[in-house]
Amino acid sequence: MLVLTLALFSFVVPEEKKITIFMIGDSTMADKNLDKENQERGWGQALPMHLQGNIVVDNHAQNGRSSKSFIDEGRWDKVLNSIKPGDYVFIQFGHNDEKADEARHTDPHTSFATNLTRFVRETKAKGGNPVIYNSIVRRKFVDGVLTDTHGEYITVPEQVAKAEGVPFVNANAVTHKLVEAFGDEASKRMFMWIEPGKYEFCPNGKHDDTHLNVLGADIVSDLLIRATVKEVPALAPYVKPEVNVEVKPTDVPAER
């Protein structure tokens, strides 16, 4: 009797490679603790809500850091050692590079540009994809006009991006347009303007025109990832479809 033995082969379909977006920057991008109902958020903290598919966000942005202190504290080395080919590095500094203290200050056209260039070139060397952003706008209205506070720290990132041939996202222009459209009063609803006695984390209230609240971070992260896709089309499949095409001041609830 002839016995036929059938070999069963299992065909394994390889999983789609997981892509990581590493984020390096300052407090306007950083993850914030949620202790005592803290309402402050960085736009990078809200970003995962606007993504889909096999992509993750690894947010290394940190409060108070400049491009200089981020490097000096070893934070950049930690990110660099983790980058895999195909990953992305979103780079956004400027708010603290402007500060006068020696630990953080950089000159826009020398040390600041040099640090940004280093991030780009070392990311490329690891097979990663750098994307440069300039700083989001500060909410500073003078006689009803939204006024720039960053100077050359918002122009140098674009210059570096062009020189290095990498994508640039004009986060300052995007957020300037947003805050300007809302106007002086309504735009407070996206920033850390807190009435006294409302939250345990700041019982005396707070008036902060630099840092975003939960709502502000959500809106800004949505706008910035869609601006990013225009410069980096390869990320388009990982971004959730738009729900609201336009955000209006009337869409933003007032503080209760």
C-alpha cells in the first residue's frame, strides 16, 4: 500500500513594519503629567489621536529645553540610538533657544542652525527621515494685532531645511493664522488661561500665552499633521481622515 504523506506548509504574511515618529523639542510639543487635573498639553501629546495604522509616537520633547540643552543633557543621543531606517524625527526648537541663560541660549545663525543641522544629518545617517518645524506662535496681541515674538528663530529652521534638502513645516504660520482668526479674546480658550479655583493644579488661576491647553493642543496637532502630510506625502495613509475642514472661533467652548 502506498502511503502519501502530506506536508502542511504555513505561509506567514510578514507584518507591516511599525514606523516611529520621534519628537524632539520644547514644552509646546512635550507630554505633560496629568496630576491634579493639569490642563496643559503639548501638541505632540495630542498627535496620536490623529494617527492610524502601524505608527507610533515616541515623544522626547521636554519642558524648558533648547536645541543646546537637549543635546547637552544627552537627550538627543538617546533618540539617535533608537532611530531605525524609515522612522521619522520631528524637530521643533526655538522658544528656549531665545532665552538669555548660558545653558540654553543659541545664536540663530550660528549655534542654533548648527544644532538643527546636526539633528538632520545624524537622523539621515541612521536611515531616518527628519522633518523641521519652527516654533508655534505665542499669543501676543498688541492693539488688537497678533505680534511675533520669535524673530529669526522662526526663519532659520526653514533655511536649514532648504540647505539640507529636508521637509519644513511652517508651524508658526499655521498657528499664527489660527490664533489671528480667533482674535484676542476667543484665542485664550486654546491657551492656559485658567480662572482661579477651577483646578487643583493651579488654585490661583493662570494666564499663559505660550502653552496650549487640552483643546488647543488637539486643534494644533491636527492642523500640523495635515500641514506635514503636504510636505511628506508618505505619511498620508497614517493620518485619520479630516472631520472638520475648518475650525471656527464659535467651535471653541468658553471657560465655564
